[in-house]
Amino acid sequence: MKYFLAFDKGQAFKNKERFIKLDLESINPKLNQDNNLESLTVFTTSFETEGELKEFLNKKKIGDFRLFQNHLAIIYVKDYIHFREIPYKEDKPYLDVRQLEEIISKNSKRAGLLNSLIQSYSNYPHLSQEIYSFRVYLSNPYADYKLYDIIRSFVKKVCFKEKNGSLKKNYKGLFDLGMLVSKITKPKKETKQITKPTSIFDQIYEEDDPRYFHLEELKSRRKKEEEDQFRLF
């Protein structure tokens, strides 16, 4: 299966029209091969924010500048287009098996974490024993109970597959589990104040701020320049 970095134009567009794929071949051929999810996440986790990633793509002239105000996503096609949130540098520990085990164990008493794992994985027969153990733990978290061993077994079954008598990493399993746990346990970001924006795409001003109109003028001018360049071709 091949994964793509893409601009998400939003729910107002139909499935095939919603996502604009980006060709990352010029950055690294591995990013454009089959089974490239791990390579793609290694690439995105080298950036702190979406704005920083967009700035890099813009410098490399990858993607239409007029689409850079849209959110980025990772997509893959299976019957229809599926999309996932992009991991950045702060998500990197969640995509390492050993660190993920520690994070789940450390946050096992956090409201909603084990319930979310139960809801997301209860339909997987090979995980039934671990899901049952999670339910038992939630009913009596103070029992003499080796929860860490259960978590290790759960993460191992999600993140590895047995093939020809040996274990092989299931990176999609690791990715989906890691991003789910990241969403629940990652500290919430403050959105009231934005300091030291990493690029023009991160800058946000209130409409009564004089810089708001200046920034909007710059964006409008840049958009017109890009459109004029396209007309030349």
C-alpha cells in the first residue's frame, strides 16, 4: 500500500476532489514507494509544526502555493480515500514500540485511555484476552494485577505480525495505536497566544491589528503573482 502527503481541502469537497497529493520523489525516492508509511513519518517527525513543514515544501517548490492555507494529512486508498493526522516531532516517542508501552502504562489511570483502547480494538479476536483484562482492571484498578505485562502483550500483538515463525513489525498497527494514544495523552496546546511563528503560514492576527491587513495584502499579492506565473505556461 502507498501513502501520500496531501492537502485536505475540507469536507465541502467530494472524496476524490478533497485531497491533493504531493509528489515527494525529489526529497527522497523512498517517500514515493509502496509500504512507505514509516519513511513518511520519519520525514514528518523531523518538523516541529505543520507550518514548518509547509515552509520546507514551499522552498522545495512542492505543491501549489494557493493550497498552502489548507490542512495537511496523510492519505491512502483502500476502496476509498482514508486520511490520518500527520505526526510531528512531539509525536515521535509514540511511534517507538518500547516508549509507547511506557506511555500507555504511565497513563493507564488517565480518564478515557483504556476505554478508548477497548472501543478501538474490541473487534480484533487476537486481542480479546488483553481487552478483557483492561475491562477487569477498570472495574478494580487496585487489585494485585500486573497491568504492565498486559500492556506489553497488547502492544506486541498490535505492532507485530507473525510470519513464517518470526515476528515482523506491523508499522500501520504501530502508527494507528501511537497516534490514538498521542491524541489522548499529549498535553493540550495553548492557543490564546502565538509567539515566534515559524513561517508566514503560522502568523495569525486579529482584524483590528494593523498587521492583519498588511499580511492579507502580502498573501493576496503572492497569490496574484503565482496565478500570473501559471498563465505564462
